[in-house]
Amino acid sequence: MTTQSIGGKPTAQPTKTLETFENPNQARDFHIHMEIPEFTCLCPKTGQPDFAIIYLDYIPDQTCVELKSLKLYMWSFRDEGCFHEAVTNTILDDLIAATQPKFMRVTAKFYVRGGVFTNVVAEHRKAGWQPLPRVELTQFESQSNIRG
Amino acid sequence: MTTQSIGGKPTAQPTKTLETFENPNQARDFHIHMEIPEFTCLCPKTGQPDFAIIYLDYIPDQTCVELKSLKLYMWSFRDEGCFHEAVTNTILDDLIAATQPKFMRVTAKFYVRGGVFTNVVAEHRKAGWQPLPRVELTQFESQSNIRG
Amino acid sequence: MTTQSIGGKPTAQPTKTLETFENPNQARDFHIHMEIPEFTCLCPKTGQPDFAIIYLDYIPDQTCVELKSLKLYMWSFRDEGCFHEAVTNTILDDLIAATQPKFMRVTAKFYVRGGVFTNVVAEHRKAGWQPLPRVELTQFESQSNIRG
Amino acid sequence: MTTQSIGGKPTAQPTKTLETFENPNQARDFHIHMEIPEFTCLCPKTGQPDFAIIYLDYIPDQTCVELKSLKLYMWSFRDEGCFHEAVTNTILDDLIAATQPKFMRVTAKFYVRGGVFTNVVAEHRKAGWQPLPRVELTQFESQSNIRG
Amino acid sequence: MTTQSIGGKPTAQPTKTLETFENPNQARDFHIHMEIPEFTCLCPKTGQPDFAIIYLDYIPDQTCVELKSLKLYMWSFRDEGCFHEAVTNTILDDLIAATQPKFMRVTAKFYVRGGVFTNVVAEHRKAGWQPLPRVELTQFESQSNIRG
Amino acid sequence: MTTQSIGGKPTAQPTKTLETFENPNQARDFHIHMEIPEFTCLCPKTGQPDFAIIYLDYIPDQTCVELKSLKLYMWSFRDEGCFHEAVTNTILDDLIAATQPKFMRVTAKFYVRGGVFTNVVAEHRKAGWQPLPRVELTQFESQSNIRG
Amino acid sequence: MTTQSIGGKPTAQPTKTLETFENPNQARDFHIHMEIPEFTCLCPKTGQPDFAIIYLDYIPDQTCVELKSLKLYMWSFRDEGCFHEAVTNTILDDLIAATQPKFMRVTAKFYVRGGVFTNVVAEHRKAGWQPLPRVELTQFESQSNIRG
Amino acid sequence: MTTQSIGGKPTAQPTKTLETFENPNQARDFHIHMEIPEFTCLCPKTGQPDFAIIYLDYIPDQTCVELKSLKLYMWSFRDEGCFHEAVTNTILDDLIAATQPKFMRVTAKFYVRGGVFTNVVAEHRKAGWQPLPRVELTQFESQSNIRG
Amino acid sequence: MTTQSIGGKPTAQPTKTLETFENPNQARDFHIHMEIPEFTCLCPKTGQPDFAIIYLDYIPDQTCVELKSLKLYMWSFRDEGCFHEAVTNTILDDLIAATQPKFMRVTAKFYVRGGVFTNVVAEHRKAGWQPLPRVELTQFESQSNIRG
Amino acid sequence: MTTQSIGGKPTAQPTKTLETFENPNQARDFHIHMEIPEFTCLCPKTGQPDFAIIYLDYIPDQTCVELKSLKLYMWSFRDEGCFHEAVTNTILDDLIAATQPKFMRVTAKFYVRGGVFTNVVAEHRKAGWQPLPRVELTQFESQSNIRG
Ligand SMILES: [Ca+2]
Ligand SMILES: [Ca+2]
Ligand SMILES: [Ca+2]
Ligand SMILES: [Ca+2]
Ligand SMILES: [Ca+2]
Ligand SMILES: [Ca+2]
Ligand SMILES: [Ca+2]
Ligand SMILES: [Ca+2]
Ligand SMILES: [Ca+2]
Ligand SMILES: [Ca+2]
Ligand SMILES: [Ca+2]
Ligand SMILES: [Ca+2]
Ligand SMILES: [Ca+2]
Ligand SMILES: [Ca+2]
Ligand SMILES: [Ca+2]
Ligand SMILES: [Ca+2]
């Protein structure tokens, strides 16, 4: 029997609180990219589960978002009803509130519904912040370090 | 025998009406990307079926297009004769009429005809709307969350 | 306006008749592989369109199936209600009836429905026919003939 | 605000009941492949969510599993604690009980945990059933029907 | 015997004439992309066959190039001697003469010769025409609509 | 002007003669795989060009086929009318006649016609020849030796 | 400053002890596949770090290897000198000692050294154990559940 | 027994010293891209190993970084505790100190932790240095030089 | 015996002379891309062979580089000692001297050394030459013209 | 100037001697796979360079081939004239002579010549040696450990 009640004390709980730590190099505009593939919520119309992969790109100011709390935050949507367009904006709003970044972009790629694929991209720029002009270099694609 | 008349009441009908819902974050220019892989129409010259995949990229203003009606709208071309270049522009026109977006791009990728592949890309910008200057970040390609 | 009634005489009609031609090398068991990416029918429950890609692998006996009639045959399902498992078996039955092959395999890969992907594989062997034991060689994957 | 209580009547409920329909071609051993990418359960030790993609390959006997109920069955694990190895075997057991297939294989590919990827494959053969010897043909890889 | 003289009346002939049709949306700058993978000519030095894939990207003005005549035009090079750099420019010149586009780019990717791969890209802009500034959106890569 | 008459003496001519050289290790059953991507002939019905990629896999006996003559042999089909199924068998017949191999397989992958892709595989075994039983090892996929 | 002494109590230690748990379905021969991408040891000749990805495929008998202890076991090689061929056999030996499986295969793919890539595959079968004859089905390749 | 003490004199030692050589073309702004796939350090919280691939893109001024010392420098993090965001900035700082480049970008792609993937990108521009405006050409993707 | 002295007169010799031909369309800024995958030289420190793939992108002015002499030029490095950064700049210098192009970029991707991959990109612009502003179109990725 | 005479004492020389070391687990039939991407020789007809990637798969008996000497052995062909089919058999012969393996397979994939790609596969089995019957498991394809 695979199904069983959850024994003992859970090691963690879903949370709306996003913890942060001090940006180790506040003088430099650098870019943090995170992928959180384990997002699920409920469809507000039908109550059925929805799934997405969430991508976070940001340039921190004074704080960075802590990885483990980011994971628990994503877990917090598991039993909530969420529309695709709205939840992407909400995640961005919550991350802005927690970290006050110079720049932040949230990309949500939802699993197919009705034969249609939907992705949503929302971003925020701190008032007065300007990106450095991009230095465009030839880009090279990575490959595996091993064979096979 | 696989063929059978369609029993009972169909659950939906093709339609030219595109339903919309209120944009949940009208203050922010955000990007919605949708892929509708199940487009088919007829060749106006020969009457034979044509196939394409339709991609929609837009920045909503006050309304977003509703996913299910978008699907039924695409179905509405099933028995119509359509030239590649024209139908792409028509889909864009209909979506503009329904949603009045800040920006919209329709990309149609048609299946091969006569050994030639044809894609058509058409877009629209709301009068006076300007995109925010793009913040160019290093881009990372997603991979599978599983192995195999 | 992209939509228009189909003018003049259509150049072809959907058909249930599969035309054949004489196998040019009946002494040799050889393998013909065909891919027909433009299959669509209707869901018998809901009346909504379904889509699939059909693959045909066979070892002909006295006749081969003619490419153009195969295409028109696939078109004939456009307005019929078909269950996934049943239509795959029906296509195989019809191709057997037309060509009486030594061996035939039909593979149907349906587009996602309800978040679930379904493929069906059905095959037939002529009574008394035995495949030659396979000579297993190292296999090499093809790449593009051009760069970019 | 993206979070909202689920309004009205949900259109469906998770269920342990797997519905079936009559195999349309019981005389032929044919192969049905299904992919269910939206599986999630809980870790029995920590209570945290786990994710997997489930693959089903089977040769039906008298009944086939119905797609929609299969989806609702997979949903039923959402709030249950499951070990990787055990849940894969349970899913196989439940599908055997429902459909009594000639052959069935369940493959579960779990998302990474502790930097380790785990896949589990379990299969069942009906007593006395023998597969036809495989006709080995050259295999060809599908590509996109469109360009780009 | 596979070789045979061509029986009856050929259905089409190679031609240097590029037929056009009226652009269905002349008010909008839209993009047409065509791929013609079946280009072959002769090496002017050795008389041996050369092969390439030709890509056409253009923004039409008053006319669009007709697909079938484009194919017959490409066929017209089959028995001609052509240098890589020159033939790419000639194709562009002929397409400009036929369609007077706002913008046009011809890309030719030649098969390897002497272990070296050569691609040639040539483009034309109508006097006074300016492209709209590009709206840069996150780009998403398409995948197959089926599994396998 | 790209088109020009072919000047001087062509360096080579298409030919039906396949040259061979002595197998350097006749005691060992070894496997030679060749890919000839530049095959074109004419459709016997319409006179229009057809294209294919030809793959040759063989285990030589006393002679091997010489690469350059193989290329000129493939060129010899350029102005001939050929059906897909027939030409594949003819190429195999001609290569058998020239090299009398222990084993030979010809695979022809034709470019799309009427939206349908066709591949043909034909093979030959010398009377009395038996392949060694295959030693099945784990297979590893190659990657690029460079980055990017 | 990124470098810092490790504060507090480490949460885990490398270990040579492989923990196990009871096989949840001992009546069925099922297959567990694990990938451990974070293997590093030292070159016994030069003392420099070596890297590999370790793959484990096994059919458990009475016990399964516990994921977390497997990770800590792999960590235990971090400061040891190991030859490629030897360490792969040692890992297999240790896993056999811990779990006494019906079948086990260890595959190690080492990072390039001297421009040469090396993979090692070693396996073990329990005395008297026979695999069930494989049911060969058409195989389908997974793709992403999302677009982009 | 795979484990053994490291015999004799190690051929090299990890080092914080980055050696350089004179830039062979100081008049030209050119781009050097290096990939160092063998980076490992320790998690400062748990003491457990972390892994990453490090990418270096730079435009040298008077000196270039020497490949072998770069490798030994990366080795120097093997027993140090490092946070993802901080170590990426430290590597950039050290490389700037050693080479005083016109431009430098360090990209670190860390292995998954807690189901979350993290990449960090940091860059530096010499005071007063301006990149040449990029000449944007059509880009072509490389493929393998061999078949299979 | 595979090794043999080279018989007769070699058909070609390595050379430092790059031959050119007249640019067939000097009025138009067009782009020529060439890939030369067969570059090898010697490491100046150790005398051991090095390998790279060389990519050439240029906009010709009055002359184009001739393909065959380009190949023989690349051969000329076979017995020379070359540092990665220096040889890339030298190839660019030699090609500039021969063709005086409007624009030229040389990209060298070297095979792994010491576990590190190195690519070098160098470019040249003719004094006073300005690229036309790029017309940015949607880009489409090519796929194979065949199946399998 | 990139070209320079090779200074000092070369660190290694090409050699026909293949060094070996004792097989660390002679009781077990295990599989070693090696990829040597840096093979070049000369065409015996024209004297021009040829290139290939060499793959080695073997089951050692009492000795294994030493990686560094394998590399130097491959270097030894750099100035020799070699036919494709012959050199592959010679490499296999030399490796057999050096290691007396239970089983060995050499695969050579040559770069394109005359538009034709050639691969050669040759193998050897020790007299009386039988492979264990293969345990066929579901195979899973590896992916990158990082994102991007
Ligand atoms: Ca990797
Ligand atoms: Ca792989
Ligand atoms: Ca996925
Ligand atoms: Ca392929
Ligand atoms: Ca590509
Ligand atoms: Ca694509
Ligand atoms: Ca498709
Ligand atoms: Ca595929
Ligand atoms: Ca390569
Ligand atoms: Ca690439
Ligand atoms: Ca895959
Ligand atoms: Ca992707
Ligand atoms: Ca490959
Ligand atoms: Ca391509
Ligand atoms: Ca191709
Ligand atoms: Ca990538």
C-alpha cells in the first residue's frame, strides 16, 4: 500500500514568507537566474490541478531571495485557485515586496490546457534604475561534459 | 467500425466570437504567449485541407483573450477556404477587435505544400504605445525535469 | 476577408478507396515507411476536432499503396467521429484489405487531450509469413546536410 | 489577488476508480501508450510535495482504461504520502485490477531529490500470454511538421 | 527497372517567370518566411551537381510571390552552372524584380564542398522604407505536439 | 548573371559503372556505412524533380565500393524517371552486382510529396552467409568535440 | 569573501555505509534507475580531481538502496585516489554487498582526460536469477510538458 | 580496492594564483570564451559538496589568463565553503585582479539544490572602455562533422 | 597494412597563399559564412597536436576568398606551433590581407585541453564602413527535409 | 606571428606502442568505452589530410589499454597515408595485439569526402568467449545537470 498518512513531524511547511539574505556584492549589477519546476495550483473554475514551471531572473539590490524559502513559497499555491495570468503577476508582486530588486522578471510556463499552451512573462524595474548597455558577444551553446 | 455519427449534444461549437476577461494587472505591461497547434482550414483553390500551428504573443491592455473561446475560434476555420497570407492577417484582425491589446503578434507556421514551407508573421501596436526598452539578460535554455 | 466559398471544381475528393500499384520487387522482403502528419477527425463524444500523426510501416507482397490515394483516404476521416484505439485499428484493417501485405504496422500519435498523450500501435502479419532474422548493425544518426 | 476559494461546483473529483471501455479489437494484440505528465504526491517522510511523470504501456485484453478517469485517478495521489518504488507498483496493481490486460508496463520518472534522479519501471503479464515475436524494422525518428 | 523515359505530358515546366498575387494586407508590414529545400544546380567549373537549401524572408509591398511558381523557378537552375555567391544574389535580384518588396532576404545554405560549408545571405530594402522598431519579447521554442 | 554554359572539359561524368577495390580485411566481417545526401531524380509521372538521401550499410566480401564512383553513380539518376520503391531496389541490385557483398542494406529517405514522407529500406544477404550473433553493449551517444 | 570555514554542525557526513529499506514488491521483478551526477574523486597518479556521472540500474530482491545514503556514499570518494575502471567495479561491489540485488548495472561516465572520454559499465546477476524475456514495444521519446 | 593514498609527488597543486601571458593582439578587441566544467566547492551551511560549471567570457587588454593556472585556481575552491551568489562574484574579482581586462563576464551554473536550479552572471567593464557596436549577422548553428 | 608512403604526385600542397575571385555583386553588402572543420596545428609548448573548427563570416568588398585555397591555407598550419589566441588573430590578419573585406569575423573553437574548452572570436571592420541597421525578423529554425 | 618552431624538449612523442595495465576485475566481464576525437591521417592517393573520430568498445581480459598511450598511438597516424577501411582494421589489430581482449569493437567515423560520409565498424571476439545474454532494461537518456 503506497498511501499512508504523513508520519511524525513534517520537516517544513508551505509559507507565503519569502526569506532573504544580504546581497554579497551590492556595488555590482549582477544577474541571478532560478528555475523552480515544481509549481502546482488549482484551476479556480474547475478545482482541478494546474501545473507550471516558474523561472525567476533578477538583479538584486540589497537582498537576495533565499532558495529554500522560495521553494516553500511555491508550495503555498498547491491548494489555491489561480488563473494563469494573475498568479504570475502575484508571484512577481510578492518577490518584489520581499527583495526590492533593481530588476526582476517572472516567467511561468503552464502545462497544456484544452490543447493550448500558455506562458506568461511579467517584469519590474526599480524607479530610476537603468540597465548597463548590454555587451553583445558571440554566444556558445553548452554541451554535456560526458559522452553518452 | 470507428466511424459513427456524432451522438447526443455536442459540448461546444466552433465560433467566431472571441471571449475575453479583465486583465488582472492593467498597470503592468506583461507578455502572454499562447500556442494553438490544432489549426486546419481548406485550400481555396483545391478544397483540400491545410494545416498550421498558430502562435499568439501579446501585451494585453484592458482585456485578455479567454483560452477556451480562442480554441473554438480556431476551430471555426475548419470548413473555410483560406490563403496562408490572408488568414494570418484575419486572425490578427479578429484578435485585435476582441481585445484591443497594446501589442499583438500572430505567427502561423503552415505544413509543407509543394515541397515549400511557409510561415507568416503579422503584428499590431496600439497607437501611441511604446514598449519599455528591453532589459537584455543572459538567456538559459530549459531542459527536462526528469531523466530519460 | 480570408474566408471564402470554395470556387470552381475541387481537384480531389476525400475517399475510402485506397489505390495500389504493383510491387516492383516482389521477390524481396523490403520495408516501406510513410508518415502522414495531417490526420484529423472528430471526437465521437463531444464532436470537437481531434488530431494525430499517422505512421505506416509495411512489407508489401504483390501491391503497394499509392501515396496520393493514401492522402485522400486520411482526409476521409475529417468529418467522422472516431475513438483513438478504434480508428487506428480501422486504418490498419482498410490498408490490409487494399494491399494484403506480408507485414504492416500502423502507429497513431494523437495530440494531447485532458493533459494526457495517447499513442496506439497495431500490426498485422500475413498467415505463414516469417520475417528474416534481423541483421543488427551499428546504427548511425543522420544530421543536416547543411550548416545552420 | 490570485488566490481564491474554489467557486461553485467542481467539474470533477479525484478518484481511485478507473473506468474502462470495451476493447474495440480484442482479436489483435495492439499496444496503447499513454503519458500523464501531471503526477504529484507527498513525501511520506517530510510531507513535502513530490513530482513525477507517469508512462503507461499496455496490450489490452477485453477492456481499455478510459482517459479521463485515468487523469482523475492520478489526481487522487495529490494529498497522499508515497514512496517512489511503492507508488509505481501500486499504480500498476490498480490498473491491472481495473483492466486485466495481456501486458502492462508502468514507468515513473521522478523529479530530482537530493541531487539524485530516480525512475521506476514495473510490469505485468497475464498468465499464459506470450508476446508475438517482434518484427524488427529500421526505425525513423519523427520531426516537426513545420519549420521553426 | 527504375529508369524510364518520362511518359505523357509533364504537369509543369521549370521557368524563370515568378508569378505573384496581390498582397492581402498592404497596410501592414508583415513577414513571410519560405523554405525551399530542393535546390540543385551545376558547378560551373566541373559540371558536377551542387545542392543547397534556399530560405526567403520578405515583407511584401503590393504583391506576394506565388508558391508554385517559386518552386518552378528554383527548378530552372537544375541544368545551369552557378557559383555560390553569384546565384544567391541572382535569386534575390529576380525576386525583387517580380515582387518589388519592402524588404527581402535570401539565405542559401550549400552542401559541403572540399570539407567546407558555405552559406550566403543577401538582402534588399526598398528605397525609403524603414522597419518598425522591433518589439523584443521573450522567445519560446516550439516542440512536437505529440509524444515520441 | 549566375547562369553560364559549362566551360571547358568537365572533370567527371555521371556513370552507371560502380568501381571497386579489394577488401583490405577479407577474413573479418566488418561493417561499412556510407551516406550520400545528394540524390535527385525525376518523377516518372510528372517529370518534376524528386530528392532523397541514400544510406548504404554493407559487410564486404572480396571487394568494397569506391567512394568517388559511388558518387558518380548516384549522379546518373539525375535525368531519369524513378518511382521511390523501384529506384531503391535498383540501387541495391546494382551495388550487389558490383560488389557481391556478404550483406547489404540500402535506405532511401525521400523528400515530402503531397504532405507524405516516404522511406524505403531494401537488403540482401549472400547465400549461406550468417551474421555473427550481435554482442549487445551499452550504447553511448556522441556529442560535439567543441563548445558552441 | 566567498571562502569561509564551515560553521556549526554539518548536517551530514560522507559514509561508506549504504542504507537500505525493504523492497515494497518482492514478488515482482521491477527496475530502479538512479542517476547521481555529483561524483568526484582524485586521480591516483597526479592527485588532481576527476569527475564522473554515475548511473545505477537494478532489479531489487529483498532490499532497495536508500537515496540519501547513496548520495553520502558517493561523497565518500571525494578525497580518495581512484582509477576509472577500478572505482566503477568497487561501487558495484559495495552496492551488491549492501542490497544483494537480482540484477545490478553501474555505468560511470568520466569527464574528458587527455582529449579522451571514458565510460565504464559493470554488472552483476544473482546466481540462478534469470530475466523475464523482454516484451519489445514501440518506444516513444518524451518531450517537455511546456513550450519554450 | 579502488581507494588508495596518493602516491609520489602530485604533478600540480590547487592555487589562488592566476598566471597570465601577454595578449598577442593588443590592438584588437577580441573575445575569449572558456568553459570550466569541473568546479566543486562546499555548502557553507551544511558542509556538503556543491557543483557548478563556470563560463568565462572576456576581452583581454594587456594579458590573457593562462589555461592551466585557471584550472588549478578552480580546484582551489574544492574544500572551501561558498555561497552561489558570492563565489561567482569572487571568481570575477580574482580574474579582474589578475588580468585587468577590458571586459569580463563570469557565468556560473550550479547543480540543482532543493529542486531549484540557480545560475549567476556577473560582469565587469574597464573604466572608459566601450564595446564596438555589434555587427549583427545571420547566425548559423554548428553540427557534427561526422554522421552518427 | 594501412600505412604507406604517399605514392605519385600529390594533387595539392598546403599553402599560405589565399586565392580570391571577383565579388559578383559589389554594390550590395552581403554576408558569406564558411565553416572549415578540419583545422589542426601543434601546441608550441609540448609539440602535441591541437584541433579546432574555424568559422569565417565576412562581407566582401571587391574580392571573395576562393574555397579550395582556403582549405589549403588551413592545411598549412598542420606542422606549425600555434597558441589558441594568437593563431585566431593570424588567420584573420591573413584573410584581411588577401581580401580587404568590408567586415570579417573569425571564430575558432578549440578541442578541450586540461578539461577546459576555449573559443576565440576576432573581427575586423574596414575603415569608414558601417553596417546597415539590421532588420530584425522572427527567426525560424530549420529541420531535416526527410524523416528519420 | 602564430607560427613558431617547437621550442625545448617535446613532452611526448607519437608511438605505435600501446601500453597496458592490469585489469582490476578480471573475474567480471565489464565494458570500457573510449572516444578519441582527435584522429587525423593523410589520404594515400592525394596526400591531403583526412580526419575521423575513433570509438573503442571492449571487454578486457587480463589487461586494459592505458589512456595516454592510446592518445599517442592515435597521433602516430598523423603523417601516414591510410585508406578508411584499412586503417580501421589496423587500429583494431594493434589493440588486439596489445590487450588480447575478450571482445573489442573499433568504430571510425570519417569526415565527409566528395559529399559522402563513411563510417567503418570492425570487431573481434576471443576464441571461445561468449557474451553473457544481455539483460534488456528500459533505457533512459541523460540530460545536462545544469540549466542553460
Ligand atoms: Ca554535465
Ligand atoms: Ca544523451
Ligand atoms: Ca518537464
Ligand atoms: Ca535523426
Ligand atoms: Ca538548427
Ligand atoms: Ca524549434
Ligand atoms: Ca507537429
Ligand atoms: Ca522524436
Ligand atoms: Ca566534431
Ligand atoms: Ca551547437
Ligand atoms: Ca528524451
Ligand atoms: Ca528549449
Ligand atoms: Ca548523435
Ligand atoms: Ca538544417
Ligand atoms: Ca537535409
Ligand atoms: Ca543548451
